Amino acid sequence: MEQHIHPEPKAFIWKYVFSIDHKVIARQFLWTGLMFLALGGTLAMMIRWQWAYPKTAVPVIGQLFLSQTGGAITPPTYTSIFTMHGLIMIFWAITPILIGAFGNFCIPLMIGARDMAFPKLNMYSFWAFFISAILVILSFTSQLGAASAGWTTYPPLSTNVGAPGWGQTYMALAIFVTGVSTIMGGINYIVTVIRYRAPGMTWFRMPLTVWGLWLTAILNVLFVPVLGSAALLLALDRLAGTHFFVAGAAVGIQGGDPMLFQHLFWIFGHPEVYILILPVWGIVGDILSFFARKPAFWYKGSVFAMIAVTVLSAVVYGHHMYQTGMAPLLGLGFEMLTLAISVPAVVLFVNWLNTIWKGSLRLEVPMLFALGMVFVFGAGGLTGLLLGTISTDIYLHDTMYVVGHFHLTMAAASFLGSFSALYFWFPKMYGKQMDQNMGKVHFWGSVVFITLVFGGQLVAGYSGQHRRLFDPYQYKYIAHLAPLNRWTSYAAFALGITQLIFVVNFIKSILMGKKAEQNPWQVSTLEWTHCASPPVYHNFDIVPTVVRGAHEFADPAVKKKFGRDYLDQVEPGLGAVGEESSDAMPEPEAIGAE
Amino acid sequence: MMFGALFFMYAGMRSHALMWPPPGVPHLPIALPAVNTAVLLASSGAIALGVKALRKGERRALSAWLGVAAALGATFLVLQVVVWRDVWAAGLQPSTGAYGSVFYGLTALHAAHVAAGLLVILLVLVRSLLGKYTEHNVMKVRLPAMFWHFVDAVWVLMFVSLYLL
Amino acid sequence: MTARRLLRAVTGLATSAGAVLTASIAAAAPQPETGYGLPRDVSADGHRIDWLMGVTNIITGVLFLIMLGWILYAAIGHNAKRHVAVHDHGTSRRSIFIVLGISGSIFFVVDGNLFFNSTTDIEEVFHNFEKVEHDPTTIRVEINAHQWAWDTRIAGPDGKFNTKDDIVSLNDLRIPVDTPVIFEVASTDVLHAFNLPNFRAKVDAVPGQINRFWVQGKTVGEYEIGCAQHCGTNHYKMKGEITVLSKEDYARWADEASKNSARLFDENDKDAHWGWDWKGN
């Protein structure tokens, strides 16, 4: 179905503030997400400071925010720091950057649509997110401190019994509101991909990026409401005196059940980690192909693998609860399904490795970040095996090994994947190029220090150090890990400083970067071949008709005829039927027929 | 999925309880909630008839049926408040352990959806009176109607599981 | 925690400590660990977990190195500067076979090994309460977790919990060597997790629920108890000590401690009677 062309609004408020243009909304999510990424990162630095130099004053931040204690972090403040770090990074940094920004920017452009299916809903989705961001800031202003029950917010600690004050309540509400925003966005992405693909853009001609974002949207729409219900019930416990999760001595036999929260939370929580990684899997799948100048290896296999992971993600959540006294048979079921996710994950991974093998690799900045993502995800994924297995999880549960695992797979992989996407699409978003040399320095610093920081966490956890400890060295069996933690902290500080290179590069390039061509990377997807940099308001003057997939690279016959190593998704190509790449479908009968 | 999660929660609470209802809690009334069920079903019926009328181009009939649906929806909310008041006075409050939490939590969240749906119906009614709907844009009325049917279906589930079972 | 209860615990502790000290050479406080890697394992069955982790680490370590080598080789050897890309969509039957073959192999070998061994270990040992509940030498311990310390209770000579002769302590647990010990763990306030790192054992303490696990110590000495679930401000110092004594020392200590407890028993201190009837099998 083709969308009408609307005139571009002129007034500042409709053009930049309450815009319904997916490209503007994408940038709104990007900026907000990057700012919260900085905030979450600063909180991480504070945790690392405490472990490197326990109970000493934190430089600068200590003077500004912790003056009551002489600049040092105290145990209650510490519990808020790691709680807010986790919540902010997941919901207010990665989600808006990957899903809000790149979902919004890439989906319509890559499928040949003029905008999302519901542009006004899109705008509401951003402003709901903005409101949730305000609630987060309010949490910090609470007198009894910001939320402090861990990002997992387990009751009874997260109820009034364990965490009194407005800080925790604000975050329960903030989670609910950002959930509303995510659901609105998810509905938009799902419908847009189903209904507004350009003629000839069949499902199996879509770029992997779109597949990743679309599957993410499905998981979002299905499972964020479950988190919403958990947050709502917690809010009711905190504000209306209900006892959904309050148990123990306070309530007696008629009390609620704290375990219920864990079920609701993880029914959402496990799909959530796939929500955060599926867009990156899709993006990296495309970028590896583009910069290896080679077709995406077994494209259909990758699509099916992503679908399989999406489906399986719904039934493995119990592995977060192995140590809660679960019946062994139930644990066994979850364990089998958890280990089964290995299969599609390895398929995806091997496809990536085969895409770059015998390619013609251009190690530009987006490609470097994509390769970095593959590396950290491979390492992180392998560490998941011991956690998914019940007996070994007995020892490793709640240690820094878990923290290292999820930071590698979730934080590091999403982080590097996000930068791959950012450096890649920056010319299309802003019409300018980023400084590639600064980008390379940013890459090397990031990947090296990420490996050291999260590798250090894995070692500390394997040696027995537990999570969420203000002062791990209280325990004699961990006290000897102080030097390890200090060196890991140095790597973390270096990682933080490295990001400043990006900040300078980003701002500098927006203000005075070199003008970008339409298709500087010489790739085949619609946004590069048929849109200006940046695109016009309505994206496409004429919606193109697609005749093949997005990865038609390296065909010698094409090189001979056209003088370049790729075909875009629209041009007629070599002419005779059967010479098309095998991921192209036969021509549709009529334009628009599926 | 949100109501799915809430029913999951209810099932969990109930399966863990030694007795349900727990000893000492007041009995829930059945009469008024049963009336409310009829009210909401009728309201769904009204709005369905309204959509059917619009399909045939009968715009005035649509407005009438929307009015009926809205009135019935409002009646539901009023009766729900009456039920809450009676039950509160009998000694069941949100803080009355799991039982009170479940009862008020489920019905309050449902009522919030009824209220939201009611606002939408009123909006649609106003637009209908202004002549905005014809047999060519029936979807604009069908969508709010589908939400209303959903809210009704959730209520039936709630009525059966909270009050009857 | 009432002052009375604190006094009881401290007195009981002091008396018990005195008994042990006079009876044998007491080990010093828990010994520190060195180097990186697993802390010492003093349990009869923890080696199963250690073995499974070790073997898996070796295999995954190899896979990791292969992956790294692959990426580096491609980046350098198949660089645009020196290599022209091959036109391969990876859709040939052979290619798909290879991909599925690799996934399947890793799944059956690595995951299979993990699943098989974990299930066996859990069924035969870690969750095999049948065996230990019926063993006449088994010691039973009830743990009451609360912010931020561990109440422990061992049934006295009468074999029943929550009675006058129970050995009650705060953060100071003693068990005999080479003897099965079953723990039943509860919590009064928030979630905690009773963690014995040197025994490779832990379980969550959930308010409203009683969870259990069992261990058998094989080396005399003092080890640490930790909390493995965020439970508030002082989670980081919610630690205790578990001492494995020789059977003779344990018998002597238990006798002394039980008599002290009976002497200090206060019928009116309801808070102190937190024990429960052993849930058992």
C-alpha cells in the first residue's frame, strides 16, 4: 500500500518538537538515549571507583552530589547507584537508541515507505518516553534516595517494607510509562512492515536489519505489558496498601507472594534481553555483508534463526530462578529449552563468520564495530552455557560471572552494535560524514577496554565474588581480588574516557562535518540508493519497485557489465531470468502482490 | 497480555493459598456484579448494532446506539463503585492480604479500562453527531467497538473467576 | 532483634567457643584464598560442579580461540587490499549442511555434556534428599535469614526443633566433618540467599517459603557464609562463619552448647522461638 505525500510543516514546533516525521522522532530518541547512556555510564564509573578505592571520595562527582559524606559513596547510596545504572542503561539508553532511534529511522526507509503506519502514534510514543525520563530524574531527587532494590526490583525489598520513600515508587511508575511508549512504538513497527513495504519487497528481500527490528517489536508488544502489570502491582503495593508481593512477618498468612513478581518480571525479562540484541543481530548481519562485499551467507537461515530465538525466548525465563527452590522437573524443562537456544544462535554466528570468509573486507569504522560485536557476543554467549546449566549455576548464580556474561552479550554487543549503526547511518541522518580516524581510535579503545572490563568481571565472579557488594573485601575468600578489581576499574575508566572521543566527533561532525554523498558506502539498500542524504521529508518521490534482496555482491558478471561489485535492490540487473541471485524471488504478477 | 499477566497472578495467588477465600474475609456480593455483567454485555450489543447500522448508512441510528452504549458503560462504572463501597464497608480493603489485593487490583484496573473506553465512545459519539462517519469509514467506529468488546470479555472472565468460582 | 535475644546468642557463643578452645586446637578465622579461580572446595560433592565447569571452559576456550583466529584471519587475509570476494550466497546444500552440522555438533557435545552431567548430579546428589533424610547420622539445620544476619538452629538431643535444647546461634554455625547436613532456609523480611562458596552450595531464602539443600564437609576448618541476594543496605556484610569440626569435637561442642541453650531458654521471648517443625521429605 502506498502512502500519500504530505507537505512538510514549516513552524519550528511542528518540525522539530511535535514532529510526526519518523526521521525527526528517530533523532529525538537518539539524543535522549545518548544522554542517558552518559548518565548510566557515569553511574558505572562510580561503582568501579568504589571497588578500586573503597570509601574514598569520588573525584568531581563526589564534590557535586555526595557532599554530605565528604564525597564518598556510602552503602545506601551504593545500592541506588547500581540499581539506577541497570535500569537506565536498559530502558533509557539501549532501548531508545537501538529501537527508538534506529527502528524509527531505518524501517520506513529500508522497506520503501514514506513514514510509519501511524505517524501521530509515533510522536506520542516519544513524548511518553520523555515523561518516563522525567520520572527517572525525579527518582534521584527523592529524600530517601533513588530506587535501590536492584534493576530486578525484587520484592519484598522493593516494597515499602524494604525500600521506603518516593525514589523506588517513581521508578515503578517510570517503568510503566516507558513500557507504554515501547508498546506504542512496537505496534507501529509491526504494522508498518506488514503493510507498507514497497512493491516487490517481499519478506525474504527485506534487509536483516528490518527483520531484527520487526521481531523485536513483536516481543515488545507481547511481553512489555507483563512487565507493566508487575510494575503496576508493585505501585499499588507501594501506594494503595495492597499486598500482592508483601509477605513475611509484616503480613502473616494472608500475605502475597514475592515469587509472583519474579515470574512476571522474568516472563518479560528474558524476552527483553533478546529485544535488546535482535536489532543488533540484524544490523550486523547486513553490515558484515556490505563491508565484506559478499552476500549475507545463508540469509534465509539467519532469518529463521532469529525467528527461532524469538519464539524460544518466551519459554526459557525460569533459568533466572533456578535457585529459588523451584521443583527440579520444572528446572529441567527450562534448562533444556535454554540450552536449545544454542542451536539458532550458533547458526547465526556461523553465518556471520562465513559471510566475512573469503570476502573483500573493507575495515571501515562501521565494519570494525560490527566485527567487535561478533567477538564480544561470541565470548559472552559461550559464558552463558554454565549459567544455563542448573548444577554449575548453583555456584555461579549471583556472582560477577553473571554480570560479566550479560554485560558482554547485552551491554557490550549492543553498545558496539549501536555504534556500528551510528557510524553507518550518520551520513544518511545528517547529510555529513563523521571523522573516520577518530572513529577508528574510538573503536579500538572501546573493544580493548570492554574486553578487559567484562573479562575482569568474569574472572572475579568465577573466583567467587558476588554481585551488588558495596565492599566485596569484607569476605576473606574474596579479599585477595582487590588488585583485580582495581585493574578492571582502570580499564573501565579508560573505556569511559574513550567515549569522549566519540562525543567530540559526533558533535563536531554534525556542526561541520564533510558533506556526505548519497551512497558513500556503496551498498544496495533503498535508503542509500534512492534517497538523498538526508532524505526529503517524504523519503521517496516515487516509491521504487524492488526486484531482489539486499545482498547482491561479488557477482563477476555484474562487475563485468556494470563496473561495480554490487546490484541495488531495484535496477534490472543482468536481464535473463535465472541470473538473479538466489535470494531474489521471481517477479511478482502485479505490483503490490505479495 | 497485561490482563493475561494479571490473571496469571490471580491463579498463582489462589493456588498458593491454603484457603480461598481466606478465613475471616467478607463474602463478595453476586447480585450487583451479575447485573453489571448484563449491563456491559448489553452495552457491547448496543455498539455492535451501531456499527451494523453505520454499514447500512444509517448515521442517526449509529448516534443513538452509541448513546445507549455510553449510558450503559457509565452505569457499569457507577454500579462498580457501589459494589466497592459495600465491600469496603463490610471489611474488605486493598490491604486485606492477598484476597483484598486481588479483588481491588483486578476490578480497579478493569474499571480504568472501562473509563478509558467510555471516553473514547463519547468522543466517537460527538463526532458521529457531527456527521463524520459514513458507510465508507466504518473502521473508525469498528476499532473503538472492538476495544469495548475486549473490555467486556475481560469482565466476563473476571466475573466468573472472582465472584463465581 | 531484641536485646535479650542478642544477649542469649552472645552468651551461647562465648560458652561454645570456650568449650571448643579448651577441647582442641581451634583453626584461625577463615583462611584467605590466593590467585584467580575457584575457592577451595571442602565438600564431598562440589568437585562435580568444578569438573563440569572446567571441562566446559576448556572446550569453550578452544571455540573462542577459533572464532578469534577466524575473524583476524579474515580481516587481514581477506582484506579488500589483497582479496576479491567470492560470489557465494551460502545456499548450496553443502553450505547449509556445514552450518547445521556445526550447530548440531556443538549442541550435542557441549550442551549435551552439560545437560547430562548436571541432571545426573542433581538427581543423584544435590537433590537427593531421600538418601540423606533417612541417614541416621544426618545433622539438620534451620536457617532464619533476616536483615542482616543469619540465625541458625540445630535440634538438641530431643530431635525436635523450636524446643528448649536447640542450639541457637547468630552467624556461627558448626557442623561435623564427613556427615551429611541438611539446611532448611527461610526469611522473615526480604529475599536473601544462604551461600556456602566453599561447599559450592546456595539457595534463596524467600519469605513465606522454606527452601532446602544439603552438603557434606570433608575438611576441618572455618569457612564463610555469604548472602547471595541483594537484601538492602548491609547486604555486603551479611556474612557468617561455618566451622567444620571433627566428629568428636562436634559431639563435645553440641553437648555443651545444647546445655547452655537450655539454661538460657526464655519461654516468654517469642522472637527467639523462630524455629519450625522440620519439613523434611
